[in-house]
Amino acid sequence: MHLGQDSGDSADSGGKRRTRRRGAGGETQPGAGGAQGAPETQASGLPETGRGREPEAADNTVRVEKPEQARDAGEDREPAQAADNTVRVSRPGPAPAAAPPPSGPPPKNRPQFAKPLTTASLIGWTLLSAILPGAAHLRAGRRRTGYILLGVFGVLLVAALVGGLVLYGSGNTGVATRDGALLAGVIVAVLGALGWFLLVLSSYISLKPNRLTGKGQIVSGIVVGVLCVSVMAPFALTASTVLTAKETVNAIFPSVKDEAVAPIKHEDPWGGRKQVNFLLIGGDGAGNREGVRTDSMNVASVNVETGNTVMFSLPRNLQHVRFRPGTPLAKHFPNGFMRELPNGGLLNEVWQYGEDHPEIVPGKNDQRGPRALMNAIGQTLNLQIDYYALVNMFGFAHLVDAIGGLKIRVENDVPWGGLYGTAGTIKAGYQTLSGEEALWYGRSRVGSDDFSRMARQRCVIGAFAQQATPSVVLTNFVKVANVAKRMAKTNIPRELLEHVTDLALKVKDARITSLQFVPPEFYTGSPDWQKIRTATARALRQSAQPSRRALAAGVTASPGATASPGASGATPTPDPSPTKSVTVRPSQTPTQNGKAAQSLSELCGF
């Protein structure tokens, strides 16, 4: 062995060193006379001093340095050299691990979902999109479309909220009753139905149902088809309801073109009046009777500013009423209606008399009777009757059924129907009356008289006014509208309906009092007309006081106001003492006076 030569190397006769190579199996190829398994050493050709040994690399390779110039032209060269004239020789090691799956975005032809959609999840996202438009598109990765749909939906919600606040909060609810507004409502409902149908269909398609199995496509298609029909149903119902409303109001309320009245000024619909008077009539037009008998007659005098209302009830058997001076009826009956008949000439006959005598009452058919009755009642109360509304009493029963019945406090048992009330009995106490029961409660005279019946009729009207709220009417609107078209008649112009609606909403939240002209305070056979007018004026003054409240019979002024002693029509003046009340003194008239308007809530137990 020569100096500088590794013991594991084999040298030829010239002293040259031959590097060891690994075979294909990773074993070292021994040189001539070399031992197998000897460790690798540096092949720099320098004597080994113990300091030139390179440390092993962490990747199980050993760097073998080569001189810049080969010592021998016939020397074996390594197959690959590094840039720094070194050759890396790999050591045997463990087998390489399996290659990880390729990372990065999937190809464009693959679905973009985090997880493949099942049939149930696809149906669920489609259902959610019907409530929250854009949800399915966002799930499908179509963000721009999804955000646009969400934005449009939000704008529509805000617009609907603002519109509702503007209409209801500002007292302009009646605008919704205009023909143009109703037509716009129908158009919006139709567009909404079409829009939601396309929304659901687009949401379903964006979720790519074609990636489901054949069974999943069939199931999801059926469910989404049912959903498309379901989302259109509310809009279709709304359109149908609005159309019914439009037809109903146009059938009941005449246009000013058909009436001899001045055009309605929307900036001043009441013509500067602070009090508007409506005559509410219950007609007894049964199939076995000719004509219409007005068995229930009430005047609702409404304050335009506050909505406070006084209801004046006139008995059907009020005799020999007078008519306004200068009218044909006043000339024909200078001493009162049919004064020549001692037991005739009742108030409930005036309507039909006007219809039957066009030579005395001019006008068209179905207009002469209302005009004659408004003339008589206006002269009786010394009020200008502005409008009337007739409700057929038998149709009223269907109207009560349409709103689900009336809740009324029945003071005493009321037999009804049959010859002597043998059809049934309405028990005392708080009752929810059906339409037939409410009708007989207001009409029955078994064991009572006309004046008791008038009191019950007043409670029925008041209960209906309070319980027929907008929500109740809208819930049962189709039934109410169908009944109203058959049973109602009025001269309120169609163009005034929006203002009447706003006024009616005021009345619901205001104070309603009632005064009826019945014995013993008021005689019906020989009425004291001046006394009736005085009581009417007093009730209106009391209603105009914001802090006043009508109390029970022998009525006292409400706290905070007093009435001057003396005449019954004295004007009440404010009282600094809020707890003091003074009884209103009766005037010296042939019949008892002092009867004032009473609250319907107290009288009828609402």
C-alpha cells in the first residue's frame, strides 16, 4: 500500500486510485483487491490526514470533489458534475413516499361546490331562495347575480315599508281606494307573481340539477314545480281581492257624473264643513213585502277634525214629521206628513212615499225615497243630512256572518222568531251572535216594544262599527264584498270614498256617543220638535269638547267642564276644578228633559 492511498481502494501499477461506484442495486462496486462494504472516502488524490473527510449530507448523499483537471486522460468520468466540480453520490435509503394529490383550483368543467349537492340540499336552497332571493345563486358561486337579487329585494322591502308609513302614518290610507291605486295594485301583484316564478326557476337551474341522479332530478323537479305554483298563489289572491274591491266600490258608490253634485275637491273634500252628517238606514225589504220600510234610522254626525261622533236614533213610529220649508213635500204637507191621519204618517213610510209619488218628489227612481227621508230627518234634527247609506236588514245577517259574528252584552233574555219567539232565545250575558241572532236581537219585539228594540239596534250598529276592523274586513273581504254589493245602497260619490275611509279610521279611535228620541223623554205621537232640536245641538256641543264624556241617564257634565244653569242648550264652559261635576238642569218643557248622549261602550258593554 502506498502512502496517501485509502486502505479500501485498489491501486494499479502506476499508483492511481480508482473511485468506487454503486451498482444498480445500490451496492458499492469494489476495486481490484478491495474489500466490500468499506466506507467511502475522499477521492481528491491527496494523502489522507484525517482532516479532509467531508461530513455526510442530511439527504444521505456524499459529495465527492473532483480536481479541476483530470490526472489521467483515461480516468473514468462521473456522469454528471455539479457546477462546483462536485458529484453527488446518493446513499441507499427508504423508498420514496407516494406523491401528494395535485393542489390548486379544480378544472373549469368540474362543479364549484365545496361538497356535491344532494337532492335534499338542492331543494332546500331553492326553497330558501324563494324567501331570500339570491341565496341559491350565491351557493352556486354566481356571486354577482346573487348580490344583485339581494339588493333588489332589500330595495323593494324598504320601498314597501316607506309607502306603508306614508299612507297610514299621514292619514292618507284612503288613497288606496282610488281607481288608479287599485289598478296599480293589480298590476304589481301580477308582476310579483311572474317575478317570483322566474326567481324560483332561475335558482333551481343555477344549482345544476342535471348533476343529480335520474331519481333526484325527478323528485327535485316535482317539488320545485309545486313551489313555483305556491309562490304565485299569494300574488294571485291579492290581485283577485283588489279586483273584487274595485268592482264592489264601483257598484255601490256612484260617480259624480251620475249625480247632480259638484265635483269633489281633494284639498277640501267637505266643503269647509267641520261636521258631516250621514244617515244610516236599516231597510226591511223582505221578499213578501212591497217596497222598502226603513225600520232603523240613525244619523251619525262626525266631527271632521277629531272623529268624535254622535249617533241620533229616530223611532220608526215618529209621527207627522215636517219637511224643509220651500220644498215640494213641505208645500204638500204644510202641517206634517199625513197629518190628516191620526194614527198614520209614520217616519218609516216616508221613503216609500217618495218613491211612489214622482209628481211630488222629483228625481230618478231609487233616488226619490232617500231624498224625501233625508229632507224629513234633516228638518227634525235641524241638521243638513249630507249622505245616506241603506243596508238591507236581511242582508245584514250575511254581513255579520262574513266577519265572524258580533260580540254583544245581552242584558235580558231575548226570545226571537216564530209566532211568539218560539224559534229560540238569546241568553243574557256576553254573547257572540251569529248573523241570524244579531238580526233578531235588533228586530225582536217579543216581550218588549219599539223603543227597546231601538236600543238594541243601536248596540248592534255600534258593535259592528267597532268590530269590523280593517284587518277583519280584509281577512274576509271577498265575503264582505259579495254581500255588500247585494245589500248596500248609498249616494256617497265614488270620488269621495277615499276621504270617507280616512274619516272612518278617525271615528274608530274617537269617542262615539248616542242619543235616542224615545219616551218618556220624547213622545213620538205628538213630538216636541223644538225640544228635539235643542237636545241635538246640546249633544253636538258636548261631543266637540275633547275632555267631555257623556255619562248615564240624568246625565252629568264630565270632569273639567260645567254647564250653565237654565236653558238645556247652554254652552259648557271650562271648569278649573277637574273633579267637580254639575248636573244639567232640565228645561221647562211638557216632557222630561235632561237626557243627553251616552257612550255606546257603557250602554252596550263593548
